[in-house]
Amino acid sequence: MSETSFFSDMLQSIADQGRRLLALGPREGAATLQLQDRGGVEKLCETLLSSRGEASGIAIAKAILDRWDGFDDRDRAAFMRMLLERFGPNAEALDRAIDAHRAEPSERTAQALHAAAEPRRQELIRRLNLAPAGMSTLMRMRETLLRLKADDPALGAVDDDFAHLFGSWFNRGFLVLKPIDWTSPANVLEKIIRYEAVHEIRDWDELRRRVAPDDRRCFAFFHPRLIDEPLIFVEVALTTSMPAAVDEVLDPGRAPIRAGAASAAIFYSISNCQEGLRGVSFGNFLIKQVVEDLRRDLPEIATFVTLSPVPGFAAWLGREIEDDDSEAIAAEDRAVLAAVADKNWPDDSAAVERLRPVLTRACAWYLLNARNTRGMAADPVARFHLGNGARLERVNFLADRSPRGLRQAHGMMVNYLYELGDIEANHEAFVGRGEVVASSSVKRLVKPGKAAVAAPGAGRKSGKGADRKELAP
Amino acid sequence: MSETSFFSDMLQSIADQGRRLLALGPREGAATLQLQDRGGVEKLCETLLSSRGEASGIAIAKAILDRWDGFDDRDRAAFMRMLLERFGPNAEALDRAIDAHRAEPSERTAQALHAAAEPRRQELIRRLNLAPAGMSTLMRMRETLLRLKADDPALGAVDDDFAHLFGSWFNRGFLVLKPIDWTSPANVLEKIIRYEAVHEIRDWDELRRRVAPDDRRCFAFFHPRLIDEPLIFVEVALTTSMPAAVDEVLDPGRAPIRAGAASAAIFYSISNCQEGLRGVSFGNFLIKQVVEDLRRDLPEIATFVTLSPVPGFAAWLGREIEDDDSEAIAAEDRAVLAAVADKNWPDDSAAVERLRPVLTRACAWYLLNARNTRGMAADPVARFHLGNGARLERVNFLADRSPRGLRQAHGMMVNYLYELGDIEANHEAFVGRGEVVASSSVKRLVKPGKAAVAAPGAGRKSGKGADRKELAP
Amino acid sequence: MSETSFFSDMLQSIADQGRRLLALGPREGAATLQLQDRGGVEKLCETLLSSRGEASGIAIAKAILDRWDGFDDRDRAAFMRMLLERFGPNAEALDRAIDAHRAEPSERTAQALHAAAEPRRQELIRRLNLAPAGMSTLMRMRETLLRLKADDPALGAVDDDFAHLFGSWFNRGFLVLKPIDWTSPANVLEKIIRYEAVHEIRDWDELRRRVAPDDRRCFAFFHPRLIDEPLIFVEVALTTSMPAAVDEVLDPGRAPIRAGAASAAIFYSISNCQEGLRGVSFGNFLIKQVVEDLRRDLPEIATFVTLSPVPGFAAWLGREIEDDDSEAIAAEDRAVLAAVADKNWPDDSAAVERLRPVLTRACAWYLLNARNTRGMAADPVARFHLGNGARLERVNFLADRSPRGLRQAHGMMVNYLYELGDIEANHEAFVGRGEVVASSSVKRLVKPGKAAVAAPGAGRKSGKGADRKELAP
Amino acid sequence: MSETSFFSDMLQSIADQGRRLLALGPREGAATLQLQDRGGVEKLCETLLSSRGEASGIAIAKAILDRWDGFDDRDRAAFMRMLLERFGPNAEALDRAIDAHRAEPSERTAQALHAAAEPRRQELIRRLNLAPAGMSTLMRMRETLLRLKADDPALGAVDDDFAHLFGSWFNRGFLVLKPIDWTSPANVLEKIIRYEAVHEIRDWDELRRRVAPDDRRCFAFFHPRLIDEPLIFVEVALTTSMPAAVDEVLDPGRAPIRAGAASAAIFYSISNCQEGLRGVSFGNFLIKQVVEDLRRDLPEIATFVTLSPVPGFAAWLGREIEDDDSEAIAAEDRAVLAAVADKNWPDDSAAVERLRPVLTRACAWYLLNARNTRGMAADPVARFHLGNGARLERVNFLADRSPRGLRQAHGMMVNYLYELGDIEANHEAFVGRGEVVASSSVKRLVKPGKAAVAAPGAGRKSGKGADRKELAP
């Protein structure tokens, strides 16, 4: 349909405009304006907020962002403090709006109150976004802000404003799912190498093995204003069975199959790319749309399942072992588990066989019963997939022998199953009632009485790791 | 650069997704849900606001919009009333937030107040936008709302929320300028015919004459989510001189020149296309970017000037004539002006010659001195171009002999000049000081003492016509 | 796949190059060279043939084509005579090559002979094709040549060379099938209006009815070097039954159905666009690929059938009526057939009922038995579809009431059925054995003894009309 | 212009068609046909030549190519012999055609003779090209043929037919110049790594340094039917001066400059990619078009110059040294030149200084005076650039220290200058009069009397190396 290509042309223009504008170069702009002190930036920000001519607005926005690019760490912390202290709501105006609303509450007065309570930095950030590379600079700005917030929690108020605006700009309606393969641009592919957070991609040859064969797929979300930057991506293996270990998937010597011969799609790696978008959730949409696209293109595929890490398991297990009252670990298992202290246990076949039932059982317990402080499933990856409506399908022993896999989860991995017909019900069960939907085989691993499904808040121990980069699988 | 085509591909996907989702068809969805009473819609809206699963959110949003599509006028009025009355801010929560803020004012309490004061319909509209054709249905929804608001001003509160969200979604950063020519898709071109609001395009042959010759150009802004819908467009004639009448431009028998031979670009028609986006301003950006693009492609072009209607002139003049104290009209001119009462005056050469100086002078007075109730230039088209930083360059007698041209402006037209180097200063003069920047020849038309530049608010009579579709030229 | 968009970019470059080069303008080039006499053209042609620098070759080719563009009819005839007389094979070199081959026949000497026997104009035409718009000018050149050949048959030798080269340049491997719809560029759509040769398209509204509704499709072949020029196109109606009259298809008041609800695809118009490509056959490929594409996109469609004119029927019938020995027309039918002399017979219901069986029978006889001088089916459209492997499925009385339909075929139309499984066998039967494959119902229309399938060459009368523009359906 | 994107869409369709057809897979087709003996192939070829149904033609062509893919070396040699012996011209028909022409020579009889003398394999190859991947298989077929021809010169007749057809299919009008950069598809970029024949690209990091920086460019020609296969590419460095050594260009530690700051474009590597297209010349067009494109995009660039190897120099010098009568080498230089026998001479600064004038002089002599057996410049790279109209600008001592550079040319490199205004004249001088156009500084290197410009055929010694893969620079 030429309508879409008409549309494509349009977007080419966007990119061209951007490129043209950027050709002016960041530093030149700054130099021209010769505003180099921090006070200058505050003044620029005030000017931007009060500017009415939009062309000059763009130039001022660009000048501010260029200044930011040149800032050192101290300047940046000061800039964020300035946003907090000088660009909050106007206190007087807010007081007046409250008085007016109290005097005579109405739609209008509420609306005025709403406007008066909005931190002025929201409009400021909106206007900064008009600069050619505004969105990408703002994203990097928030990366810095997240770091600063750790030491200066008051900056959380500023972060809330960023998060609010990012949530609206990265609205699902603006995101585009793109297959990534060996014909994708190198500058996009190198970012796949860089951002892969679950199973490292060492070099271009390994990348090629991940995206080029007919039985390997990769999909990413992009945003129209960030054309070279994947936001999140998932790697998929097309197989004839549900793999129990990641080596089956990553083995460089394996013989590829034809995509048409596959009956299962394995989501074996999901990575968020942009730290600056933390908290803006895409993964949910991503998996569902990839499932939909694969079903359309490869109707023979009947099973959609992850092969996922269990990043919180080892830490949780360590705490349980030290807790003499642990319900999770039977006394007789405690001794066996001591073996994991030796890093080389996977090479000791006797230890392996002793640990197999014990670790498997403990992992099932962890996934079914452990809760964080908010009463949610303790494991962040479990939380992600269960929240998406997947089912905890199988727990795999010694499935990831990489140093990270052993360190985080004693080598355990999990299959979460996406059964399209059940997704809404599963989602409802998990989000609404805190119920971990699991296959009967996983449930059987945990002794009755202990496997009782926990009500929200009923869990005992909590993992931290809420916002992990490798949120899934 | 393949990066842009990589990006184009992306956007093709958006369109394809949209198309696929839309293939379900609006009415089917409605039928499936079998929620046909208005009460049902309110419940659906509440469900949408409280939904957490995003896939189900999209389905509910779609169901609501499908319901809207099926509504008659009474239903639609009721729906808007419902948005006003049931989806404002939560009064209790707002009270609590005020109390908390008064108790201990802080960033946090202000933020909570901001959130509590936000009408719930804002989030509702955001979520409706997730439906596949959400944006275009919301735009049509606002068209209706604007009509309803005329009779029911309380709905202005609802409209403010639409306007706020549209302003953010149609942020300049998302708009794309596209040339429109004879190779453009027919479904886009037919909208140019339909939306042309200044000089009517009667049929495809006339359209071809407007967009196909080498010395004719047309540019439109588009939004990525409304791929077939121009938002605003401008028609441009490339010439060797500044035309004094629109017939010179539209004459079907004229001999086209090579674009490379042109020294002037005449903006002779600007039309807003989407009534539902009223108040979201694009024209400013449009003209500036078209100037920039033309300068790049055709460096020989030195003059960028409009040939614009004067839509408020005849009405203003009528009032002045009846006002015996009018400063604008000299006593001796009053008699001459009576001649315009005869519709056929342009064919009476004696009348024409008598009217020429008088109408020209009156029109210059109107443009230089007449102000609306807000103290702005009375003529909406003048307001638009002067606000953009153009200069009032020339007043043209009997320049538009079309029935509309005679009815609205007794045939007068105006050239506004865009001189890139002066735009910021002119804009500042007009917006900041209410000064109408004009060429000396226009200023000379008005007797000294009368031509004194009016301070804001100093004008006397006002035209209405603020939000005209044919805002310019 | 970004590979295809990478590829698309490439082709954009072609177009851009072409445009840039063309920007020089045809007449300027000619002016610069100031070679305006015919002798000059011959010299330019010799120079082009001997040129070794390829950039200069392109310039000379362009100069020759520009000259051609400026030629009047006499000049053009002289140019073609020149190609015939001065740019045939080199007689001496050919003689030498024959001698050498006779002396010692070998691969090498045969090859040398091949080269020496090639008319020099072949290489000349190849080099002319290097000019930016070479291919399209050469195509128009051949249009002229075909006209000239009618009066000057010796030019057939020149035409053979054009035909040979066009056959290679328009090799199926280079053609691209494109759907044409209401989102197609206006400059392509206006050519659909212009080239439609079967059922006239009166204006843009009618065009819209042909390409915009969901149950109407149009497909065309394009060549990469002629990007705005459809070579051949077919119009398709998606229906729920095989239509017996073209009004069912073209009725402006009909209610469109959803494409997904259709069970049959009706090819109701096929038009060749480029007279200059006469003899280069695309229609065969076109129908087969459209069938394939429709089957893929709309798997519910089970029947692929034409609704075709019978352009040779009326002329043939006229001759048969005057032939007292006609086997085709029974004596008793002769009187009835006289009624068609009255143009208004379709409005006379008695005449209609008398003619119905007689015309239907005669038409079936014509299609089954009439042969041209080469022993092929007499009707050109029948020849086209039967040669493609279609089956003569049904003969429709009073199916085309347009003036042309009545004049050419007394209103008769035919359905040819494309049954994918039978195409090769049908094709073989027709091309190999001259057999007209027909449904039993059509065969039954003709009395046994008369319907005997004719061997090639066995037919009696012949229509002319071999190379009709509206070759089908 | 949406016309080009309309066009792009088209080409996407080509690719899609190809992909769909290819999805059947080569081996499956072969299996289905179960024709595995060589005799079978001959029969298939005869069937293809006589087939009239074009769909079946495509299937047969595919079957033959699939068979070829499965052939071992012996089979392939036999296949080529078959083409030679069984698919030459029809001897009887040729004899008859000669008789007819001798009897009555005319355009018609010459044309018949032309047809009869054409080897039947030409039409066979044309029809093989209709198979989906026909063109690429035929190209690989010719690679094999070129190898076989070395041992079996009679196959030259078959190769001539391949070369003739490739020359027409790879007509300049079908080629597209594409910039290659870091946003190009990985599957294209990996071919740049593979095919680079002048200065090896070791890995993706080195590739990135060659194509990503703003002052590095790469351009390749592509053919629409071979979308992932560059045919020839050139690497360009944008600099502020003419480099005297390739290390200046390739140094990984160099600081890139802005493209806009460059005044010179250095063509430092040109590689042909397709051995199967040997003899089809693209380089000429490539350089000229790249010059044109760079001039348009970067008007500041005034100098276009190569930094080229001298691949025949060392071999020629070796022969001269052993020739006591050499005019090229003065007696006193002979002793100095002995130093190059030690591979490590570039590290011996005394040797370097002694060799500098001697090698430089000898290289200048070689380039100005040495001729091959056909009287052309002996050095293949010199022949290429001088034939293109470049000027021998500068001879650079110790400019390429790579093992290959030292082995082939004792480290010498040459700058050839492309001065647009002189190209035609230089080309004429070289091709027409055998004159090596050189700068006066290069000419001064050679003693008068010896530097006398050689007439064609006047050169003495000849290099071989005519068809080198790294033909340039």
C-alpha cells in the first residue's frame, strides 16, 4: 500500500530535519549564546518558560541542553536541585487557587488548582523536548537523576515529573515493533550487543548466531524520535521442544532448523535498553505482540514459553539457610545445600545429584511462596511474567552454568508459559488475588501445607531487585 | 542513509498494526460487548480507568469509542455531560489533599494536590487514545464538543482537557512536513480539495493546476498516527514578482515558469484541516519551515510573501460607515463608499476608480489601527501573520473578485512579507508591544495623526472571527 | 526486513539520478549541441557507436534523443529509414565472416558471423538506452515506428530490432506487480483513467469506485526504469458469484461487500498501456500472479474468472450471415439475427427473447470453431485467455449494453475460468493441439457435428484484430 | 517525492516475490524432479529452449540451476562442455541462412543469418535467468567457467556468451550507487569485509573505522536483482591534503575531522566484488559518480585523488634489474636496488635514504614508459585510472608498508588526480594516443630522453596482471 510508504517518506523527513538541525553542532550553539555560568542556566530556563515565539523557544531549549552536555557531575547535581527548588509549583499562586476553590468549589476552581499545583519544571521539560535531540538528552538527564536520587531522595519529586512525561511520550501508541535480523543496520545491531543483559553477546559472530539463522528471531520496540535506539528487545529461539537449559539454545555448534518446522517459540532473553526510561513498562506489550506476530507468520508454532533466570533465588536461599525457623527449607535439606558454597559443585557429579531435588524444590518454594515487602512475588522476573499473565510451567536444574547464572540462582532457570487463552485469567489471578498460577508439576514439588498459595502480603521474606535491568525472562 | 529507511520500515509497521487491529471493524466490537445503554458507557469508562491489564484496556477503549460512533446527537451531548459531571476531580480526595498541603506545604503535598485536582477524564482520554483509531475518533469527538459548547458553556471545562492533551500529542516534535504534489496519494489529495478554505478547488483538474506545475508547491503537516490526514497545508506559487491579485496566481491559462527561474514564493492559501484541533497552532511552524525548505531547494528565491484575504474588513467597514464619529472614515469618503452596496460595482469602471483610493486607505487604516476587544489586531489573518513576525507589505485593491472576496473584503487583499532576518523583531514588536509592523508605503496611506500606532487595547472596534478556518493567509 | 528497504533506498537513488540528469532539460541539451540538420543526427549516431568514453556516450545519446523529440513527422520517417539503410549489418564484414566460416566452420567463426550479421542499429539502440530517459523515449520512438511500418513494410526490419531489445529489457524478472488503489499516486491513477481500454473510466469519481472499495482491486506491472508508467493493468471485482453482465460489476449504486466475504474474483478489464511495447507479452504473467496474490491474501476466494468482451464476434457474424453456405448459422436463425440491425433491439423485449438463444448459440459457435488465417481461435481475447490456460466457461447474452459492447459483440460477453490445477493442461491443449477447452454447458450450445473441435488451421473464417489494445479480458 | 517511494514499494515487492519463490528451497525442487543424471540436464535444457508456457519455463530453469548447485567439479566441467558442443548455433540452419543470404543479400537475410549464427546457449542462459535466483547462480556459474577456461581454452566461446549477456544485464542504466556506512545492513557490511582486496579489513572494529566516521565514506554499486551483493565499492577518506602514505589514512588513532572541513577526497581502495562479472566494467562509472555526489554534498571539496597501489612495479623492476640493457635503470642505481632483497630494508634508515630517489625514479619510469604486449600502460591500476581520464599526479615512496605493499611495489604508491574539467581530454590522450598524462613533477623524475612519451606499442616490457581483482586504485 503506497499509503504506508507515503507515511514512511514523512518520517524520513523527520529524521532529515533532525539531522539538519543537529548539524549546527551542540557546542557551537552554546558558544554563540555565551551563557556559561550556572546562574545563566536558571535564567535560560526562566526565559524558555516565558518565551512566546516558538522558534526562539527551540533555540533556547537547545542552548540549555547543550549546557547540560558540558556540565560536570557537580553542575548536574546543582541543576537537578535547581529544578527541585526553583521550578516547583508557584507557592503563592497555589495558595490563591486553594482559597478560590475553598470559597466556591467548582470544575473551574479545581482546574485552576490543578494548573497551579503543577510543578513549573513539567512545562520546562516539555519545552526542552522541542529541541532537536531533546528527547534523547532528557533520557540521559534522567539516567543521571536516578543516580543522584539514590543519595538525595528529595530529588524523587523531580524524577516523578520526568517519569510522568516519559510515560506519556512513550505511550504504547507511539512504539513500533521491529524485527532485528542480520539485515538490520549495524548501528542498531551494535546496541543489541551492548544492551544484552541476560546472556552476554561477546562479539559479532555470536550476534550473527543470535539473529541470522532461520530459527532465531529478535524483536525490539523503537520510538519515532529515537530512531537508532532500541528501547527493549527480546531474543527468541524457534525449537521443537521446551528447552531445559540455556546451552541448548546458545550452543554455537547446534544445527539450525527451518522456521517452518518449529513448534515452540522460546523467549530466552529480554533486555531493557534505556536506563533513563526505568519504570516505563514495555515488556508486557512486547511479549504479547511478538507472540501475535509469530503466530501469524508461523502458524505451526503452538507453544510460547520463556527460558528465564531466577535472579533473586540465591540471595533468598542464603537468608533462608541462615534462618533456623525457615518454613521453606527442611532440616534435612540444609546440609545438602551447604554444597553450593563450593563454586565448582556443578563439576562434582555426586554433589549435583544430591542437590538436584533439593535445589529444585527450594526454587519452586521460592517462586510459589516467597513475597516481597509489598506482598508481591519476591522474584522480579517471576513478577514480570506472572503479571503479564504467564504460568509458572517448569523449574530447571543446572540450566544456566554461566558464572552469573550460578551466582544469582545456583544455575536454576524457569519456563514461564504464555497460553493466549489463559493470559487474562492468569493476570487477574496474580494481580487481583496475588495467586501464582503454576503447572501441577511445579506445585507437586512443594510439600502440601507449605505450598499453600499465599495471600497478598502473606509472604515472609522479600527480595530487593525490583527494577532490574534484565527484568526478564 | 539506510537508517532513515530502517526507520521508515518501523512506521510502516505502525500503520500495518493499526490496519490489522482495525480490521476487526467498529461495529462488530460493539455488538460483541452488547453494552448499548448510556449507563453502560459510564461503567465502561470507570472500568477503563481502573483496568490494570493493558491489553484489556485497549479492548475497553475500543468498545467505548465504538459506542460513541453509534451515538446520536442526544447521546453525544449526554456523554459530554457525563465527562463533565462524573469524571472531574474526586472532590473528597481533593479536599484531603488541600488539607494535607495546608498542614505542611511541601513539594510532595503540592504534587499530591496536583494529582488530586486533575480531572479524571484526562486519564480517561489518555486511555481512549490507546485504541487503534483512538486519536482520530477523539478528534471527531472534540468537533462535536466544540459545537455542544456553544450552547452549553459549562462543557468548556471538558474542552480544556481535550485541548491540553491535544496540545501535547500534536507537539511540534511529532509533526512532519510533507510536500504535496501530483505524485501524492489520491486519498490525501482529495482531502486537499475538501479542506481548501481560502480559494476553492472545484475539481481534480483544478487541483492538478495547483500542485503539478513546476512553479506551484503545496506543503502539509502530518502526524504519525493520522497518516492520511493533513493537519494544515499551504499552497505556494513561485513567481518573478509579488502579485497584486489572486487571479494572476490562479489563472488556468497562465504559462508556468521553471522553478529555478522564480525569485519570489507567494503563500496564497493556508487552510487548517481539522476542526477538532482548533486552538492547536501549527501555522507558525508551517510557514517558517516551508520558507526554510524552499530557500534550501531554490536558493534564487529571495522574497517570501503571502497574498492574503482580509476577512474582517467588510464587516468592520460597515460598522464604521454607520458610526458618524468614526475616526477611520473621512466624511468625504463616506459617500464614495456607498457605491459598494451595488454588488456589480467592480464592473463599473467609474465606480472602481472612485473607490480605489478610498477602499485602499480604509483597508490600511483597518489593518494598522483596528483592534479587537483584547486589544489585538482586529483582522484574524493579520493577527496570524503579524504574530508570526511578518510585515504588512502592501494593500491590494480589487485583488479578489470572487463572491466571497467581495463579500468579506470588498475585493481587497494583502501581502504580508516574511523577511527572515526581521521575523523575531517583528514578532516581538507585535506580541510584546502590539505594534503593527508595516511598510512605509502602507503607512503613508493613512493620514498622519490617524496612523499613530495603537497601544494594545487602544484600538476601537473589534472584529469577531478569531478562530477562522481560513486563518490565513 | 530492512534488506528490502535498503534495496528501496537504492531505487530511490535511481529515480533521483534520473531526475537530476533530466533537470538539464531536453531542449537545452539540443541547443548546446546545435546540431539541427538530419545529417547531423546520422553523424551523432556514428559518433555514439564509436565512442569509448562512456560519460560522453551518455551525453551523445541524450543529444540524439533530444533531436528526435524535436522532429516532425517527416524527420521521423527519415530517421527510421536511416536506421534501416545506414545501420544494418556491415555488408563487407559480413561477407568476410561468411567466407571465414565457410573456409573453416567452428564455434569461433560462427560467433564472428553472428556478430557481423547483427544490425549496427541494435548496438545503437542499446547505447541510446543509456540516456537518462532513454527507455521511455525509445518506447515512444517505436510507437511512431509501428505507424510508419504500416505504410513502409521494409521498416519491419528496424522494428524487429526494437522488439528484440524490448523483449530482453522487459524480461519478466524485471517487472514488478503493484496493487493500485485509492492511496496510489495521482500521476499513476490518471494513467489508469487514460489507458483503460475495455470499460471506459469517465472521471475521478468513477475511478474511485473502481479502486477504492474493499471489494475492488486493481493490479499493474511496472518496470524499474519507468516508474510512473503502468505497463498493463487488470481490474478485479470480488463477488459472491460469477457475474453474467458487466452492469452488475460497474453499477455505481451497488453495495460493496467485505473482501473477506468474497468467494470469486472477477477479472473484468485488462488493458495494455504502452503501444510502444506491442508484442511484448505481459498479460499471461499478470493474471497468474494476481491469482496467486489474491489466493494468498484472501484464501476464501475459490473462483477466478474473467468477464470478457468478444471483440471479433459482430464482424464475424456479419460475414457469416452474408455467407449462404455458413455452417455456423442455421437457416432459421438467419431471419432472427436480422433484428440486430436495429440499434435499439435491446429495448424491444420480444426481439430480445427471440435473439437470446440464437445469439448465444452463434457466439458459442464462434468461440469454439472460428479460426483465423493462422488456424488459431479467431477471437483475440479468446486466444489470449485460452493460450493462458483458461477454460471457456460461459457465454452471456446481453451482458454489455454499452455502444461498444453492442457494436463489437451484440452485447455478448464471456466468462473464462482460471482453474489453477488445469492451467498447464489447458494451455497445452490449446497451444499444442489447437483445442478450445470449454465447459460442457458451452459445448452443449452448439449442435453436435458442428461443435466438432477444429484442428489448427481447420477454422474457416478469420477475424483480424490480432494485436488489439484491449487484448483482454 | 512520493513517486520514488511508490517506486520503492515496487521493488520491495520484487524482493518479496523472490523470497517467496526461494522459500521452496533449491534442493526440494531438485528432489521433486528426480533428474539426477547429466543426460537429464541436457534434456532439461532442450525442454527449456522449446518450452512455450512461461510458468513451466521458470520451473524448468529452476530445476536446471538446482542441478548445477548439486554438481561436483567433474559434472560442472561436463556441463560447460555440453554448452559448448550441443548448444552452439545450429550448423544446418546456419548453412541454409548463409546460402539464402548469398543468393540474395538483404536486411532480411542478414537478420536471418544473425539469428541462425547465435549460439543456442545464449537463449538458454536468458531463460535460466528467469528462475528466481537465476542471476546469482549464473554469476557463480561463470566463476567456475573462468576457472575451467584456463585449462580448456575452447570454453572461451561459452564464456563470450556469458560475458555478452552480463554486459547487457549489468547495463549502467540498471546499476544503483549506494552509500555504505555504519547504518547499512550487517549482511551487506560483512561483504565489504570479505571483498576488500586492497587494504584488508580485519574485523568489525576496523570496518567501523572505515565507514562510520564523518570523514570516511564508502560507495558501492548494486543491481536490483542482487540486492545484498555489492558489485564494486570504493572507500574514500576526506582530508585536508593529499596523503603520501596509506598509514595516514588507516591509522586507528587518527582524529577524525568534520566532513565539512575537508578539502580533498582520497579514493584509497576500490574492490571488485564479483569474480563472475570479470570484464564487465563498473569502476569508471563508479568513480565519476562518486565524485559528482561528493561535489554536490560537500562543495568545499576541490581535490579528488586516489592513493593507489602499483601492483606490477616489483615484478617489472625485478626483470629490469636482470636485464643489463635496461633503459629504465641506470647502472649506478642497480647496486642500490639490490638492497630491496632484504625484507627488512624499511627499518634500515640508511637503506631507506639510499633507495628513496632510486625507487621513486624507477617507479616513475615504470608508470610513464613501461608497456604491456598490447602497447598499453603496463600497470593495471595505472591503466584503469589513466583510462578513466585521471592524471598521474605523484609517486610516493614507502607509502604502503604492508607485506603485500612491499612485495608488489616495494612500498610505492601513486596518487592519480581526477580533475573533472580534464577528464575527457586525458581519457582521449591515453586511449587515443597512448599518452600517459602526468604532472610535471612526476615527469621531472625521469631523465629527459628516457621519459619520452611512448607511442602505443612502443613500450618494451609488459606486466601481466591485466584482470586483477584489486583493479584499483
